[in-house]
Amino acid sequence: MADLLRKLEILWGQPIFYTSGQNQPLKGYGSFPEEESPFFCCRNLTDMLLDRAEKQQEPVVYKDENRVYFCCLKSHNGYYLTGPACTEELNRVEIHRYYKQYTIKSKEERHPAKTSLLKLLNFAGFLWELLEGREIDVEALMKINNLAEDKQELTHKEAAIMEMNQLDDEVYHHTYQEERYVMDCVREGDTAHVLERMDSLLENAGILSGKKLNHQRNLAIVIITIATREAIAEGISPAEAYRLSDLYINQIDECTKIEEIVECMRRAMYEFTKLVAKYNGSHKKYSIYTEQCLYYINENYHHKIHVDDISDSIGVSKGYLSRIFHRDTGISIQDYIQKIRVEKAANLLKYSQASLSQISDYVCFHSQSHFGSVFKKYMHMTPKQYRDRYKQKEFMPKPGPVPK
């Protein structure tokens, strides 16, 4: 049953958790990170759903004040929970409120999985039938769970049925969240799950060419390109990431069969994930506040950065953040900002056609002379000397726009 539920998680795009009862540990099936689940982060939510399921017997479908749905089913051997899911688009404020309400700590606040109410209710009914062998229809689920105010979503039932039938003729395009589940594996160095999640993503990918071989080749190049960026964002040097990317894209270009492309793509994804895992294993793990500070700086290094802005975004005092950051990294926040800007500038000097003044402006130094002095402090040579020594042959040293 555990293996079947794990496969259902991937097909449904939602985690399924099990617990034997109140105050008992939750168990996931390995397809989704537990630390981002409201059930793990907010035990009050879990206990409330278990209490409802105990009293109700039939599947519980709960909609919170953020318009986020959760399901809980009481089975003969315990309780099964799934969610979160949304039937409407949430704005950034609503997403932040959802993360705050359930005390979910994450570098990136992502939109919960989107689905239609019909699919959500049908999945709850399917899971109920699988676990208990009893059927329940959508109308009954809505009535039992007091979802009358949502009934307008199902008033045109015939239209919904027609829409479902049309899925046979239309191409389903993967959601952003499905893509993120794969790329999160890369960023986390999760070699145990990256291929499984990628296989699920490939099944739902949009069509990139009318010719199947070209479609698969285009899809492989897109996925490897995104994985390259994810690896760089996690700390892998651009030179190393691009070397690996070029290696596999050139191999894919030589493939003449779909099976060869898929296998080459799977090897590439595994190698990127393994590369990040090795990198993460050799680097010290920091506190959550330092991690969030590092993330903020890496996302905003080309803008003016004030420590006050970082501390406000994280929700801690400036003094406390400065102490924690220095304890974890051994340098001050301002020194790290300078260091990361010099690193980004070095990459632009090697891999872009931008002039020194353009690069200086892009990485937010207040003058070219300041840029030169700080760069020399870290690299022990001037920006021009660095470009002359490390410039890649394929990049001609003529002025051009800074890549974004």
C-alpha cells in the first residue's frame, strides 16, 4: 500500500500523510519534503482535521480562511491527510499569510498546488474508496463538509464533464509546481527522488515540436538549461555548471532515438543533483536566519542593499541578524555583500561582452574606481587584468548589454 500511495502522490501532485491517531507521529511517503507541509509545521491544523474525521466518519474536506483546501480521511487503520490545494489563484499577500499562519519556514514562498474543486473532491472520493472500499459522490462530499457556498463551481456539471472529456484531445501542460518539485531536488541534492519526479514531469510536458524526436530533444535542452541555473543558484560555479551542461547538450544533439535522449537527460539531471549534493556536503549548514540572509543577498546583489531591509524581510532585529550571520560565516553582512558582488562581476568579466563601467553599475558599485579597489582586494588584480587573463575565447571584448 505504501508504494501505491507514493505513486498516487506523484500522479496527484500532492503529498499524502498517515498517522495512527491524535498525538501520534506523521508519516510521509517520500515524494514531498515534510518540512514544507502545514501538517508537520502546524500540529493544530492536523489535530483539528483528525478531530473532524473522528466525528464525521466520511472524508473531511476543509477550506481555511486563505481559500486553501485540506483533506482528511479516517480509515480502519488510521488517518490519511492530503493538501494543501487551491481552486483559485492567490496573490502574494495571501500566500505570505498562508505561510505565516502555518509557520512554514522556507526560502521561497510558493503558491500551493492548483486544481479544480471537481478534481479535488473526486480525488478525496477515490482515496476513500481505495482505503475503505466505499463509494461517495461529489454532491455528498459537498453537503457533508458544508461547502454549499462553493457549489457555484459545480453548477454547470455538464460543462465540467465535457471539459474532462476534452482532456483526451488536448495536451496537458505541466504546472509550475510540478516543475519546482523536480528542480527542488536539484537544489537540495536529492539524488534519491530526482529521477522519479522528473519522469512524472516528462509525462505531462507540453509539446515543443510536432515531430516527436525534436520535441524530446527540445524538452531535454530546456530541462538541462533550467537545472544548470538551479545548480548555479545553489552555489556551483558557473564554469563547472556550464561545462556539464555543454557536455550533455552536445550528447543529446548526437542522439537519433527518443530513448537515447531520455536516458541522456536522466543522466544529466542525476549528475547536476549529485554535484549539488557534494557541494552541500562540503559546506557548513547555517541557521535559518543566515540562510534567508544569504538568499536575500544573492537575489538582490545588483540593487542597493541595507541590512535593515534584510532584517525586516526576515523578521528579526538588525543586531541579532548581524551577530548570527557573523557567527555562522565568520564575516559581516556588508563584507559578504561585497564578496558576492565581486564574484558576480568576475563571471561577467569572463562570460559577457559588457564593459567594465556597465559591470560596475550592474553589480551596484557607486563608482568604477570603488569597483576596481574592492575587486582587487578580493581577486588580487584589477578587473581589466582579470578579464585579460580569464576571458573565454568565444566572447569578444567589445561593449554590450549586461546579461540579466
